[in-house]
Amino acid sequence: MPCAVFGASGYSGVELIWLLHNHPDFDVRYSFSSSARTAEPVSQLYPQLTDRLDLILQPWHPDLLSELAGQVQVCFLALPHEISAELAPQLTAAGLTVFDLSGAFRLRDASIHQSAYGFALPLPDESIAYGLAEWTELSGTEALIAVPGCYPTAAALALLPVLPFISSTCTPVINAVSGVSGAGRKAAVHTSFCEVSLQAYGVGTHRHQPEIAQVLGRPVLFVPHLGNFKRGILETIYVELNDDVTAEQINTAFTDAYAHRPLIRMRACPPAISDVAGTPFCDIHWQRHGRQLVLCVAIDNLLKGAAAQAVQLANQYYGLPDTAGLNTIGGVI
Ligand SMILES: NC(=O)C1=CN([C@@H]2O[C@H](COP(=O)(O)OP(=O)(O)OC[C@H]3O[C@@H](n4cnc5c(N)ncnc54)[C@H](OP(=O)(O)O)[C@@H]3O)[C@@H](O)[C@H]2O)C=CC1
Ligand SMILES: CC(=O)N[C@@H](CCC(=O)OP(=O)(O)O)C(=O)O
């Protein structure tokens, strides 16, 4: 399957080209950076790929669109939200299937989208699939698949199986910590390594709060933190259960949801970030204390939270096993 990756010079983009390069069914024909760069080998930016990935990063220019449409069938976009919002409709109009890693197409409600992202929702709802891989059935005909956000992926995978058991008066509390790669490659003082400690940000106002609420169909309180490590997300989630919910019911709910899902691992003890960093897995552990349920969930933000979930969705889209091309451990950055 010939494909193109936009934003290939960035953190989630480089993970994408590495996964797709090693995938038995995809062939990366184009890897684009922004027009601010000149053409250069990807190993110039990521020396760890020297002699391992012989791809040229090509600056994107809109004049390339018709050539691209003749050469590939599918595009992966790892771009800033506003850039995806503008480019994705042009690619789908040219007949290309788009997997978009940005937040441009995730939210359904136009006013919530406007206040979360600061620009108008780009397309009508009907043309977009929200692709939480374990919970979305792709038909293989969708033009545009919005890959969920990194924090929402972890929260939704942990909470969806137990949703029927959560008390109607409870607001799930999602306490999350992310590594610095979550903020992307571009330089900024607050994500500069010596500046980062461990600190909450965007409390109750982060754009992922409405995304998580949309997936679950109920309000949540989401508290992200930035930690001084490279990659990975750990979320500890607190909910109150209905009366009389048994441990066996919870266990059965997770087994029913995930027993045949190879990228979800139910864990006997709380997962560590190092268990999932560099892997496409989502690790989940739960513990009940009376009516309180504590869920611990870990993913790699750049893989299950971005590039690997996009590849998993593309696998589903083209009728391949979820794990095709994802049997790797390591990650690029
Ligand atoms: N980092 C993460 O953990 C996750 C990120 N995402 C989403 O993925 C997307 C990319 O994020 P991330 O990889 O972190 O970002 P980076 O900042 O690391 O990379 C951004 C990429 O976009 C390119 N780009 C920027 N502006 C333009 C433009 N005008 N035209 C074409 N290309 C452009 C950059 O090119 P250049 O190098 O030339 O500037 C670079 O390749 C974002 O929407 C983000 O929200 C989703 C889940 C997790
Ligand atoms: C640590 C950090 O800064 N994380 C980013 C979220 C990661 C990301 O890129 O967001 P999407 O999943 O929506 O694409 C943030 O809080 O904005």
C-alpha cells in the first residue's frame, strides 16, 4: 500500500515512518517536512536511523498534490491541528484516505471544538470516523479517520469497559502524567529539559477533557501533569461504582472487552511507564476498594497514543491483523 507521511520530521511523524517502513504491507513513498526546511535525509535529524532508514524528508508544497494523488492511496498526518484542518479536506477531495493524528477532527460539537482549539470545526461530522482502535469498527470506506488524542486513548481504554457500573452521580477523576515528547519537537521554554520538573497544567481546561467526555458520554475531571522523562503516559483514574457491583462483574467486563485484543494487556499489578515505553501496548490494572474503583493505565504517547494506533487503525481499515507491523520494541526518539 503506497502511502505518504506528513510531519515526518516531528516526533510522532518519525515514529510513523519507522513503523510503516518496517510494515509488510505499507510502502512509504513520500515523507514530508514543512516548507521551512530543505530536502534532507531523515537520518540528518534522527542520526539513530543512519543506515537503517534511507528516506528523504521533502518539504511539503501544495503543488505536489496532484503528483501525490497519482502515487499513493493513503496519507498519515502528524501535523499541527490547524495545518491538518486545512490540508486533510484537500487530500480527501483528491480521493486519498487520511489518518489524521491531530485534534482537528476529533470533536463533534462545533462550539466545544472552537473553544478547545481556537478555530472552527473544519468538516461536517458525518464524513469523519473517530478511531479509538479497540472500540471503533472501520468499514474501510471512510475518507478521514481522526486518531484519538494520547491522554484520551488511555482514559477511554480503561474506562469504557466499566462505564455501566459507574454511579450516575460520580465524575470520574483522571490524573495523568506525560513525558515531554507529548509536546512535540519544537523548542519551547516550558518543555525544555532543564525547566521540566513534575507539574500539573491545564487543570479542567485541557482540550482533552471534552474529548474524553465525548468518548464516554459523561463529564470527567481531567488533570494532566508534565514529567521530566522522554516518553510515556501514566493515568490513575478514580470512580465510584454503583451499589452491589462485584469484582467478578468488573473482571468479566474487561475480559469481554479485551480478551481478543492483542494490544491491550490486563495487568495483575499497576503498570509502570517503562513497561510500555517503545511499545504499541496499553497496560491496564484495576483495584476495587468498596465502592471506589482505581484504574491504572499506561501507554507510550508516541505509539499507542499516536503512531502505533494510526497503524493499527490502518491495519483494520485494510483488513489486516491489528498487530501487523507493530511487533517492535524501542521507538525512534
Ligand atoms: N507528541 C505526541 O505525543 C502526540 C502528538 N499528537 C499530534 O500529532 C501532531 C504532531 O505532533 P508532534 O509529532 O508532537 O509534533 P512535532 O512538533 O514534533 O512535529 C510537527 C511536524 O509538523 C510539521 N509542520 C509544522 N508546520 C507545518 C506546515 N505548515 N506544513 C507542513 N508541515 C508542517 C513539522 O515540520 P518541520 O519539522 O519542518 O517544522 C513537523 O514535521 C499534532 O497534531 C499532535 O497534537 C497526537 C498524539 C500524541
Ligand atoms: C505533554 C504535552 O504537552 N502533551 C500535549 C498532548 C499531546 C498531544 O500532542 O496532543 P494530542 O494527543 O491532542 O494530539 C498537550 O498537553 O498539549
